[in-house]
Amino acid sequence: MKNEHGTEQHDAQDAPQDIGRRKFLNQTAAIAGLAGAGLTVGLTGCKDESAKPAAASAAGKPAESHASDAHIKPGELDTYYGFWSGGHTGDLRVLGLPSGRELHRIPCFVPDALVGWGITNESKAIMGTKPNGDLQFTVGDTHHVHCSYKDGNYDGRYAWINDKINSRIARIRLDYFVCDKITLLPNVQGFHGIFPDKADPVDPSINYTTRVFCGSEFHAPLPNDGRDIGNDGAHRAMFTCVDAETMDVRWQVVIDGNCDLCATSYDGKLAACNQYNTENGQRFEMMMSAERDACIFFNIARIEQAVKDGKFKTYGDSKVPVVDGTKAANSDPKTALTAYVSVPKNPHGVNASPDGKYFICAGKLSPTATVIELAKVLDWFEGKLPELDKAIVAEVELGLGPLHTAFDGRGNAYTTLFLDSQVVKWNVEKSIQFYAGDTNAKYVVDRLDVQYQPGHINASQSETRFADGKWLAVGCKFSKDRFLPVGPLHAENEQLIDISGEKMKLVHEHPVRPEPHDFVIFKRELLRPKQTYNIDDFPNAVKAFDQSGVVRDGNKVTVKMVSQAPMFSLRDFTVKVGDEVTIILTNLDTIEDLTHGFAIHHHNINFIVNPQETKSVTFKAEKPGVFWCYCTHFCHALHLEMRSRMIVEA
Ligand code: K7E
Ligand code: CUA
Ligand code: CA
């Protein structure tokens, strides 16, 4: 596959979008006052009769009465994509919003029997294998997913997602919705927060993502090769920068404390992580012993200059330059690479406001949120702000167990209160006024009970400059009695809240398989996925029926095959016991949605080939006999008849 985008390939989104556009216009009329310029385009072209009654009846109503928009009727398309981390299923889930329908799962870190992830040679090469060809890891734990930026909005190139268990970062190509690269981070454990940069700190012409930052939670020996066991004080956590294009690790920063979540500024100058373990503790009692922890800021330009100047170390087998971001080495603001802003007890979550001014850290074990002004952090680095903690412009009570924060683009923040089972809507500027002494400034705007114990929260376009204040989704970590019981493991509860009005309004909920964590929601126009592959992107493609056949090289046998409904080009093929068999299968069908599958009885082989796609598998033929191969994906009236046979001779 070529690593480029926006080519003129088969792109079939236009047709189905017409159906959705009716709904789109319908909504546009209902929220006339709120719609951005992009939404109103095409309104004049609306000829759909079904749109009229709703538009007419909604015309005079206040904006908050459009909760019914959440109901997407059969045949209609959602107006937003949602990218959800799958948690310990190690995948990325794609939802349509506002319906909440799950559209797709993109396997990244763990095998997947539908697409053959971890089974095909191509996916194994991305996932990484041991010398014997087995996968290096078969488990994953995805928490945070974020997309590439341009001009402060998503540009539809990539998404990135973390694997906390094995400290891996995966990249997903958003033209095909597939994982194309996975990188193992050296020197770290518990890789949790992840965030792409939004611009270059030095070169203003680079107004798009070129780096992805990764925070790691756990402290470990450096290097982790048996030394320093028992010497807990020598264990460290790090912050890592990965190149967005090559996916190579560019540099790391060794720090005091740990990293949890990660946020980046719109000007590219700063990245930050909330730190809940500034105590450098190994047990929870130690980790919660201090009254305040921190939000650590990274001065990206200075770190890269330090790397250029050779001011780094390497550890063990890793060649990655590691600069010193500890407190002791960074007390002089004018040369500091890092800045530790004090935040109350064990904060969780750091989020960038869409106006680009603030990062907000929630308290978790403190009922507060801390608002940090980025311009002041930059002033400190310039030597213009004598006390770093003066960068805190508000620290206000929200309720019990504040975790993550989303924004509506109208100056309001929405924070989950894990212990209170609530979402609190609060006004950032008012909180700053209140903190400055204006006790009349009422910063809490609204509270809404959610069911139950919310963790992550996000709003439509919240993590861009184009937060549109329409929908808010909340991931509730406990569903208790909300759904039919299915045994001891409960579904979790995703709830959708209409935030277009002053008051929040719960509009629907759906169960999700545990345990999703973070997610992003953005307008569907930002993506233009391709719906068939280009056969020329696959160097091993079998491009015609007459290129099919069996080629032997010693005991290595290559079986080249094509699929075209309702048949495989080889009705049977013969190999010998002891052969290493590689099957290469190209799907010659060109029509969108005409996918075939290929499975072999008793050989642990199952994968699909989408239109014009090529995949291969390699395995040992160990037992003599006849083994049916069949199409696993319903493709044709003769789908059941779509078969081949592998004959293994003794
Ligand atoms: Cu993003 Cu769930 Cu990993 Cu918070 S974490 S809840
Ligand atoms: Cu091909 Cu079913
Ligand atoms: Ca702590």
C-alpha cells in the first residue's frame, strides 16, 4: 500500500451521503442559530419533502429542543464519527454519532479473526513477531485515541492509539481505516497518555501534526536489565516523542514523578502531562501521600535543541536520546526543558481548551479543577514570571472525583465527577473571576446525573479549535441495573447528552463492551474513506486468473490464488506434508462491499480480502489429508459453494 492520501481512488461516499444530507439539513434548520458555516452550505438545495415538517415546526423553538436529532432513522447516516478506544480488547472502535451505533472495529494490538489480524503475514509484520514467527504479543490495552491535526482541526490522515500493557503506539490510516504501523517504546512501562502535536514550535509553516507525545505512568530501572532491582529510588518514568510519519522514537525525557494523560498546545510549543505520582511511590499509599502533585510542561523546542546539542544519554540497547527533565536539572527557567506546575492531590486528566489559552487538570482526590494559563507558562520559561505557580489562574471546586474535561466552544467546560456520578458544566472565565476574588462569579452552570461513575467525557470537536457545542458523550464505568443482566460482567454505559442549550439533556444511552476509555467525536466531512483498495498498492498481488497456481521452491510452496464471486481460482491445490505453505490471495472483485473470506479447516487460518485487496498467510502442512477451504464472508447467492480444497500428500 502506498503511504499517501487523497488520490483519485474509488471513493463511494458521495452516494450514501445524499441520504444523510437530508437529515443533516433537517438538523441545520432546527439549530439555525448554532450551525457553523459548514453546516449551512447546501441548505438552499434542500428539496426533500420529509425535511419540511420538522424544519417548519422547529423554526420558532429555542435551540435546546432538538433532542430528537439523536434518533437516526433507518437508512440515514450519522453526522459525526466517534473513535473509541476499546480498552483490553486492544482495538479502536468506530461509532456513528449521534446514534451511537458501532460501525467498525479496527484491530491494532491483538489478533482479530474477522480481518485476519495477527494471522496474515502483512498484519504480523506490523504487529511484530518472535524469531519463530509467532506474534510477539497477543494482548493489548488501549486507552487513548487521537487524530492528526492541521490548522487546529483534524485533517483525516491518521489516528494514534496506545497499548498500556506493552508500551506500544499504533497508527491507523484514516483513508482505509487500518493500522499500518506499531512502535514499541523503549525504556518505559505503563504507556498511557498520548497526544499529537498541532503545529511545529519553531517553523510556523508546519501547521500540522509531525510528532506524537506519549506519557508513561510506571517507574522502572534504567535500563531494565536486572540492575537496580530493589533500588526503587533509581527507577524513573519518561515522556516520549514519536515521529508522526516514520513512527520512529525521536527522543525521550526522564522526569521526576510520572506521566498520566497528555495534552498539547495549538502553537506546538508546549506539551503537558498530569502527574499523580510525584512521590515516585511504588504503592498506592505512597502515591497519595502528598497533598499536591503536578502538571509537568515540556518545552518542545528546547528539548529538541538539547538533543541536537548532544546533551543526552542512552540506556541499554536503545539508541533513543534521553534528555534530563528532572527538577534538579531544570531549576533555571531560562534553560529549563520542563516545568512542574503544582496541582492538588493525584490529578487525572489534562485537557486543552479550544481557544488555545488553558490546560485544565482535574483533581481526582481533590474536588477541584486547576486552570493553567499557557501564556504564563511560556512567560516562566522566558524568565518573565517569577513564580511558576502564578500560571494557575483558577483552582475551583466542582464536586467529588473530577476526572476528564470537555469543551463546547462557548467558554464552558464539562467535567466528569466519578464519585458524584455527575457531569458538571462550568464556565472557565467565570471560574477565573471567582478565583481572583469575585465571589459573585457563578462558574457552575449546570449539573446532570449520569448512570454511573463516569470516567472519560468528550464533546463534538472538543479537542479542536472548532468545538461546536452540540453533543457530549460520557463513558460510565458502571451500568449496574441499566441493562439486562448477562452474568457477572456488566456492560458499561455510554450516554449521549445534548449540550446545545444552557441545560444539559440526556438523550440516550447504549451498552458497550468493557472497557472503553477515551474517545474523540468529529464531523464526518473531515474523513473521506476509500471503499475499495487499489490492486497496484500490493506488490504481491495476483492480478488475473491465469496468474494462479502452485510454485515450489524446495519445501517452500507458494499458492497464488484470486477470488471473484462465487469462486476461488484454484478449485484445489496440492502440497506435501512438511511443506511451508504460503497462500497469496487477491480479491479481483471491484465492487464496493464485495468482500470474501478464506478459512482452512484445522489450520488456524481465517482472513478476509476486500475488493482489490491482497493478503497472504504462511503455515506448515503437518497432516496428510483433504482440507476444505471456504469463503467465510457472505458474498453471493453461491457463497456456500465458494470453496477450494487443500490436498496434503503424505
Ligand atoms: Cu484515560 Cu480510563 Cu486510561 Cu481516565 S484513563 S477514566
Ligand atoms: Cu466469497 Cu462468500
Ligand atoms: Ca500523589
